[in-house]
Amino acid sequence: MSILGALQAGVSGLGAQSSAMGAIADNIANMNTIGYKTNNVSFSTLVTKQVSSSKYSAGGVQSHTSQSIDAQGLLSSVSSTTSLAVSGNGYFVVNSLNNGEGTWAYTRAGDFLKDETGYLVNSGGYYAQAWSLMPWDGTDSAATIEINGIMYMKAYKNDNGETVYINDNIVDENNLRGINLSNIGGTATPTTQIAFGANLPSGSRIGETHSVSTLIYDSLGNPNNISLNYTKETANSWGLNTSIPSGAAAINLYTNDGMVYSSIGQMEFTEIPAEGSTIKINDVTFEFVNNKALTNGSQIGNGNTNIAVNISEANSIRDAIEAFLESIELNIRDAGRFVRDNNAIKISQSLTGDKLSIDCSGTLACVQSAAAIDKSSGLSQGTFTVEAIDNRIKNCASIDFDTVNVNDSIAIDGINFVFGPTPATPAANTVYIAYTDNNNKPYTPNILVDKLVKAIQEAGVSEPERFVASGKTLQIIPTSTGENIKIPNDGIKITDATVEYISGSNEVSGDIPTDGISNKFTYDEVEQLGSKVPAIMFNSDGTPKTINVENMEIYWANGAQDMTGEVKLGDGVQIRINMGEENVSTGLTNLSGGFSTSYINQDGATFGSYAGVTVGDDGVVTAVFSNGETRPIAIIPLATFVNANGMEALNNNVWIATTESGNPLLTQATTGGAGEIVSSSLESSTVDLATEFSNMIVVQRAYSAAGKIMTTADEMLQELTNLV
């Protein structure tokens, strides 16, 4: 019956308008709810199948509720740095429990504050979830991010101390973690990475050096100054070495392939060594003695085969060091590697130098007696090593003059150098070098080598700077210019000489070949010029062509953990040196003008207490410490959906994913279509009070009209029943 149909249509109208009024009520009630999205009610017709063209069967109306989840609310500024808002697309990932084992949900309500345990939780009781950050440990499979030129990885330590690498596409308690600001602590952090940019002037002369200085921190939080020294070798290539800070025993630089590029060490003295104390270098033990009858370099005797270092006239640490160096020159090959620097002996590994194993445990006056802490016992062993530069990256020769007799000789580039007096009729193309002093006592080999180099410089040999005296060792260092150096093996007539020639990739190792020492050598199947593979080579546009040096290794003698790479994540990690990228000008450049440093960044920090956090627009959470240091600790990701409006609402202003919304895609803010995170801000409700009041009037009138339909239909039915 049409009257009954009209009555039912009125009932459906009342129900639909009631739903609309309920949505309006919720909207008005939540007009101050952070991140609230307006509920909307739309209407659609209910149509009854018409069975007659002359009679109409009423259907009615039905309501459909929806929420504008993807609508952007206005942002308002607040004082709390942990209050966050999203400007643009995306939702915070939250969990009902701080350990991630509760309900996973998504929200725009970023009014996060610390709870009693230090976790960030919003007013709805949901905990912010993030990717934890740690310094990158070199693991290729780790998800990494570069922050201020320093590489970090998405990872954390579990309760067993094991490193857990995060899969940043998965939403679960193993890959997303609650942000706990009470666990940051105030511990010192060792440096694991250095990133810098600088211009090495293209107009620098060959041999000119420029230095980049920075601070590094050991595991105890001690700040240490260190310099990276770049020396120009050819028109477009530079070598690299480092300084060594006090308290360190040795520093090694490594190529990208793990080959030793340079190595330096030191022995620091705090007082004059005690009588009978010893230092061992390789197989030679030096003993400090207070005996005026002995000379430096002599054996002590009485069954003691140690080499004497006579400190009987030493009035200062400097005097004792000078006496020690005299003994080293007589007994250690390539002794030019040992140089006094105030109260220390610096050891710079040369191209021709062999590996040096140094044991300072017998001399407590030496700082390095505390080097090499045994991990099991905790006791210092007092030993360290100055590594030999890898044969594959160098091109050099050396001749050790272990014993020299009168009239011994060596031929260099067609000139014969003879150790002995000048005869009445000197031979052609021959230079004579004094063999004895004024007391007719033969000079020691180290003095004779020094005299030989001076004679080479005066004799007109091409590029005499290629010949260097290093104690009793003659170093022969090819350059990128000039012709091959001719030193035939049959022209080396020294009573007791050790000859070695090494030229890249171990192609030549041993005696000098007949065609001489070449300025060219091969490394990695590429022809090189000079004596060593450069640390960095540049393109013609001033950008790096190849960067060969990547890691730094430090052995400490101050109680700090050695940075050897044997243990990961801040406990023994080698320092990664980031000089930029190849073929782009993001780091080092080789352009005109002067030397200048554009930026220097390094991680690590001395001890400082936690002072607060900041959150960047990319979601990076950075801890700030009282010492002014900062450290990224986490990234707050944003979840995006194919159909965000298809999510299902839960209490406390959160939503969960459904089949209609699709699965969430986790993205770092400002990337992949995600919006940015605004710190110290909150997103207001999208409710417009004027609109809601206007809608309320319309709904109320529609409700009244639907009620009028019911009363009118009721009257018509009453008339119908009165006819009976």
C-alpha cells in the first residue's frame, strides 16, 4: 500500500537524518581533538521495484558514513620538540604497547610526550614507532642513510648484544621500535667516520702539501687532533699521509682493497728511561745503560747481547732520545724512518721500509708500554706494529750497506762512486768519497750512505732527489718525470750489500733489472707514474677520478679500544674516510685558486649528558648532549596508503589498515610522495564549526519534514480505518 510505503519512507528519513546528526555531534565534540578527521554522512535513494505504472511504491533513503582521513588539517605551533605534525601525505606508525606487541595503527595525532619509562606516547595512549639508527659497520646488506656526510644504518642491539639489521619495509616489533629517550644515556662515542670537502689547488707545485685537520674521539671520549696531509705528486694526483695524536701507538691507512697505503707509529717518553730498561725493534733489543765506558751501538757484553743505549750523559728526555736514535741508525735498516719530535720518536714507514714490530713493555718511561691491551686479561702487552706498505702499490728500490770496505763502489747512471781516497790519477767518470775520518777511522755505513747521497747531488746525476739516505739504507724513489735510473747489479761492488727492487703488483721483486729502475709501473692493470699509487686522482674538470684510500686504523696506548675493525659498532671499528664521490664535486676537488676546506663532519663524541632531542623534516631524531654534540638515533617513518580513506577507525583517533586501504608503505618523510614532519607543531582537527552548525540546521529541518510525513500518513490511515 502506498500509504504504508510513505510511512516507511518517513521512518527511513528519520533514521538517515539521525545518522547525520550523530556525525555532526561527533565532529563538534572533536573539534579540538589533535589530528581528528571530519565524519561525513551522504545519502542515497532506496527505490522499490514499481509493479504498476499507475501506482507509486515509496522506497526511502539510506545514509552512508565516511571520514575524510586524507584531509590536511591546519598546523599550529607548540613548545614541545616531541610534538609532531605531518604536512602532506602520510601517517605516524604507532602501537598500543611500547614493545611493539600490541595493536599496530596509524594516526596524525602527533602530540607525543615521554611516559614514565621514557617512551614517546600520544594522548591516545599509542606509542611512536621508528627505525633505530647506528653507525654503519660496513655490512653491505644493511639499509643505510647518509646524514651530514656520515653513514648510518637502520639497526639496533637486541638483549643479547647482537646486531639486528632492520628491513625498512616491514611493520612489526622486530623492525620498528618504540622511541625511548631514557636509554640514550651520556656515554662517549668513538669516531667511526670522517667526511670532508676541500679544494686541493691545481696550481700547487709538485711536492707541495696541504692539510685537512679534524677532531676524532676514542672509545673513552678523548678528543684527538689529527691531520690528513695531501702532497701533490703529478699534475692531477695527490698522495696522503696522516699525523699521529698523542696516546696512539700506530695509525694505518688502507686502500679500498684493504692494502696498507701508509703506516706511522711513535714512541713517546715521559721521563729518561730507567737503567736496564729495554725496547725491542724487530729482532734487536736496545738496553738503556748508564755507563760512560760504553758507546752507543756497542754490545753490552758479559753474555748480554743487547745493544747499548748509553744515557750516562743524558740530562733530559731529548738527550736520551738522541742517544737512542744513534743506536737505531747503526742497527736498524732504513733508519731514516725514526725521527725525534720533542719528547717522542715518530716512525714514518717509508716505501722501502720493512715491517717493524716494536715492544715497549720493558720501558715504563714510554707511553706505548701501555699499548695492546689483551682482551681476556685486560693487561697491556706494550707491543705494536708499523706495517710495511703493500708491495702492489709501490715502485722503489733500496740498497742496504751492511758493511763497506775501502774501494767498494757503486755505479749510478754511468758514474762510478768509490769509497776511498782520491788517487793521483783519478779514473774517468768516477767520484771518490772519503772512507775515513781525520783520525783515519772508517766511517760507519750510515755516514757513508749520507756522503754517497751528497756526492750524487753534486755529480750531476739526473733528478738527484730520487736518492735518499735513510741510515745505512740508500732509498731509490722514482718520480713521475725523468728517465730510468741505471744501476746495474754488476756495478754494485759493496762488501756486504742487500739489494731489493719492488715494482707494482709484484711484477718485479728482488735484484735491479738490467734496464734499470723505471718511473713506470703497473697497478690493477693500469700504468702508473712515479713511486706509489696516488691516494686520489682527478679528472680534467677537477672532480675525483679515482679515490684509492678509504679506511684508517688506530692502535691506542691510552686505555682506549683499538680501532682495528675486528669488533663492530663503535668498539674497534676502523674510521671510514669519506673524501667525496668519483666524478662529482661533493668532496675533494682539484681546481684553481687556493687551498680551502668547505666542510668537515665526523661522528663520535666526548662524554656528555643527554639534553634533549630534535626531529628534522625528514623524520631523523637527533639526540643533543650537554657538550654540544649531536647524534642521530632514529628515523620516524611515514606510512602511506593507496586508499587512506579505506582505513578503519578505532578509539583514540587511530586507524588500522584494511583490504580497502591496502597495505602500508613505509617511507622516510620528504621522499617517495610522503610529506614532511614538522617539529614543535600539531595538526588541528579538520572540523569547521560554521559548516557543522549549518549542516545541523539542514538536518534538523529534514528530520522535522520526515516526521511530518509520518504524521500525515498516520492521519490518512486513520481516515481509512474510519471508513469501516
